[in-house]
Amino acid sequence: MRLVVVSAGLSVPSSTRLLGDRLAAAVGRQADVDVEVVELRDLAVEIAHHFTNGFPGRELAAAIDAVTSADGLVVVTPVFSASYSGLFKSFFDVIEKDALAGMPVLIAATGGTARHSLVLEHALRPLFAYLRTVVAPTGVYAASEDWGAEGLEGRIERAAGELAGLMVGRPARKKAEPEVVPFEERLAALRPAG
């Protein structure tokens, strides 16, 4: 099975990426998975270009393909202004709405304080419900003080077990064939009616 980690961390090293890696390792201890990581930081320019020209660049197209053809996702974002980052949201905005339907997803976030932990319930869970994914019941939030403290590893293991169960219990995912629209038709759609 293929597990894809989508990390929206901006720094190197990143606590967001670290949490994603720990979650993926925990899923790997409970199910036989091949892990691929998509670093959104590296795709920021291509994501912006996709919004302005309607076409994904080579690396963004590969990332979208990896995410939409995975058997399960771990999605991790830093918290900005009490919600997911704009980069995180923008990436999921360029994916076709139904492309993730039925996909098992583990939601996670990092932040400077535990006060932002509800971001999982008021921002991430509704986003992935809209995308018609199957979200694991336990999300994982890691504040700065959680690293090395008691409790984080237990939440990671519980959430990973739930995701592994969702991945093992579902039929293999078939890759969706993209709809090919001839370039002339795309251009014609841009011309004013007249």
C-alpha cells in the first residue's frame, strides 16, 4: 500500500515535517506501506502558477498524481492565524474535488501553543469532509511543548493505528484517468462570446 505524507512546513528543519515523519513511521509499524513525502514548500511557485494559468507544472502534477493515487494520506500543516496555512489550502484547492473521495486521511497540525489544537476540528476535518475523504477519528496536534513530553507518542500511535485500519480495510484504489480537454477547446472557453 502507498502512504503519502503531505507536509506544509515552511522551515528546514520543520516540526511539521517531523510530525508527518513520525506519523508515517507509526503507520508503517502497523501496516506494510511504502511512504512518499510531498513537501508543499518546494511546490509553492507551481501552485501559484496553476491558479493563474490553469495548468500544473511538472513537479506539481507529479505531487497531485501521488496524492490522488495513494491508498492513504497523512496531511500536516502548521497553524497560521488559527487555521491551516494558505499553502496547504492552495494545494488541496488545485486537486479536483472528487479526486480524493473515499481516501483514508489522518489530519495533523503543529503550532506554538496548545490553544490552537482545535484547528483539527474547526478547519482540517471540515475541509477533508468536503473533499469526501474518510478522516481517521483521532487527529494529532503538536504544540511546541509537546515535543519530548508525555502523551504525544500515544496520540501518534492511536491515530496511526486508525489510519492503518482504514487503509487495510478498503479496496485497492484505482488511479483516476484525467479528463483530456483539447487545447483549442480550452482557448475557445476563454474567448468572449460575441
